[in-house]
Amino acid sequence: MPVDRDAVLDSAKYLRNVRPIDPEEIREYVSDRPDTRVVRQVLRENALELGLVERPDGTFAPPSSGPLQVDFDGVDALPDRYARVVEDLLVEHYGPGWADGDTGAHLRSIIRRFKRNYYRQHPVEYDVDVALGYAIYHLATYYASTQYVVWELIRDGLLDRTLRILDVGAGVGGPAVAIDDLVCSDGDPPLVDYHAVEPSEATVVLEALLTETDRNFHWTVHEERAETFDPEGAFDLILFSNVLSELDEPVAVAERYLEMLADDGTLVATAPADRNTSIQLRSVERTLEDRGATVYGPTVRFWPNARPDDEGWSFDERPAVQAPPFQQRLAAGADRPDEFLHTSVKFSYTFLRTDGRRRHDRDLTGQRVAKLAESERHVTDRVDLLVARLSRNLSEGDHPVFTVSDGSEQVTHFAVLVNETELNAALAAADYGDLLFVERALVLWNDDEGAYNLVVDEETIVDPA
């Protein structure tokens, strides 16, 4: 006999603000006394409508108010359960010997081809074979980079326990499962309404991975193009993960999605750390800023009416992840295994908002610090500065080199640590995006790079700002 769903839902609506909802209690309010498991399933299927999360003890209740609180100490590897999903898909499509013989050679050729197309800045066209090749090569690193980026929003208190997410160009699902694992690790369960926009056959992998997500991570896949998708309602987080470089009109598309943000929402765009895509991301960021968006971070704006006009090649780097088993298996059959082992975690990113909020809301007008836009007048002088460190160590030599910014620079500025002391060690110790107060840096012109060097030596003091 079918369950009286309306009776179940009416009872849940009545009790939701009174006490945690126990499916065993709810069945007593329904005339046909349905099985408790059936009641639980009805509650799960309607949890978004009811505004309920399923708690570890099996009861349902509204999520707690307030920001997410998550412990995070980095990413070592793609979790095993997602690796098993990819392995199962590979076996399903190619058989148990998928990494050997002709099928292994076929997958390696696919990876070579989309890597070649990427570096030539040609779009990647997805079919099932390409989607599986993409998962083999990219899934682990995209999972890691997404967690590092989204963690910054959680750390800053910008994501609440009731969370509506739009993942534009969701691909094979690395960002989706990364977000699920991160936000649902809060000991107090959040209620997540996740929407993926993905028009290609990458959804074969995406949907298989999404079946592994938390019960309070409610997902919907929209097989539509980003340019034409028209959702209902506003989103707390809109993600463009390595997508903007594949769009014909990235600024126009991103600008349209900014209008879909909640009043206190954030649009996050990421890109690989290579020169072309990273610079393009900064160009999109700056154009959207000119059109009214606020750059929350990680780049800074310390001088009113000043905007950076350097090339904008800025990226973060985190510890490499382990190669997942399926990646190792495919690489083992290659003449050059390293060609198919992708474990480095390097990425560029931007946070855009519409409420005027910035991570570092500083105005240096009238302060006794130099402005990077005026570095030409300070060449061979020592100056004081407030800057953000926007790179890891870029040097392969003896002297560490870091990109720095105050949001006014017209060309790139490097902080060069030529003599580390106890008083300037904060430069090397800083994290990506951290603010530093620098006293007595020597300004020099770097003709080889077409940039300014800010020499940090034994006369220089660097403190966290």
C-alpha cells in the first residue's frame, strides 16, 4: 500500500519547530502506520522543502544557524570511495583490463590530446571516453585545489550551515565531492542544496560520484550550457572551477551569474596556474570590478580609486597529492609514466562579491608607506610598504622570490629575500594572501623581467600585518 506522503509531511511540518523528528514517532500520526524505513525515506526526499537535516542519531531537525565550523589541515589524496567509483566506471566501459593493451593506449592518447588542446588554448570536447580520461588525470588535483579555496571562505565565516551552491561547468565532479566532504565534515550537519550545470557527457562520471555524497548534500544536475542556464532563486556560493578559459565570453557569463548571488554570497572562479589561464582570470576579475563587483580576495586594493594593471600572473601552490590508484595503473603501461601522473596542486583563484565586502579593507591614504604605483620615483631608495604576498617561492636559486601587491601596481613587483634574518623571516613564512608590513625595502628595477625588485636584506624588517 502506498504511504500517505501528505500525512507524513504535515506531521513533520508540525513537529519541526517543536522537537527533533523521529520517523518512528511520525508513523504513529499516519493512519496506515507505514514502515519506519518508508517514513525515513519520505523525509529524506523532502528534506530541502522541509528545511531539515538528518542527524547522526537518525532524527531530523532544522540545521543550526550560523557559519560552518570545519577542521581542515590539507589534502593528501583523493578519498578511496571516489577512486573506487572511477575504477568501477572504467571497468564498466572497458572491462577489467582497461589499463592494458588497446584500451590503455586509447586512454593515454585521449589524455595526450586534451593536454595538447589545453596548452594550445583549444576547447575540450567531452564524450564518455574524454570524461573518463579527464577523471583519471585531473580528479585528484581538482578535488584538492577546491578544498583549499573553499576552506578560505569557511575560515572567514562566509558560508553558513544552510547553503545553496551553483557549480557552473561542473565537469566530472572533483569540485562537487570536494565541497561535500569539506562542508559536511562540520560536526553539526549543514543543509546543502547543490546544483551542477554541465551539458556534456562528463555527467556520467559526475552523477556516479555524487551518489557517494552525504545525505544532507542534496544535488541536482542540469544538463544545460552555462550561457543559457536560468536558475530560480539566489545562491550563497557560485563556483566556476577551471571553466572561464573555455568560454567564448567569460566576462559576460560571469557577470550574469553575479546577479544570481545572494546578497552576502560569493562567486569563486579558479584557473590552472599556467601563465595564460591565470592572467586571463585576473583580466576577468578586473573587468568585473570595473563593472561594479567587489574583489574580496586574495588580491588586495589598499588605495582608493587605484587598480592593479600588471600582468596579474599570481597563483598558489600546495603540497602534491598522492596519485590515485587508477592513475598509477594507467601510467604504469606508458613509456614515460610521468606524462600521466598529475599530482601537483597549483591554482589561481578569485573571490567576487556584490556587497562591497573585502577580506582586507584597508585605506592607506595618508599613511607613511610607499605606493607601488609610484615605485619609479623610489628606485635605489629604501621604503616602507604594506603588501600582500601573492605567490609561493618563485625562485629556483639561492634567494627566495615572491610576488607582492598593494593593488596599485602597474607592473609586477617581486620581494627578493637576499639575506634572511630573524627580523625579516616573516616574508618567507607568510602564507599566500597574507599581509606584510615591510620596513626599509630597497627598490630596484629588474630590466630582465620588466619588473621592480623589492630587496629584503639585513636592513629590512618584515612583520605580519
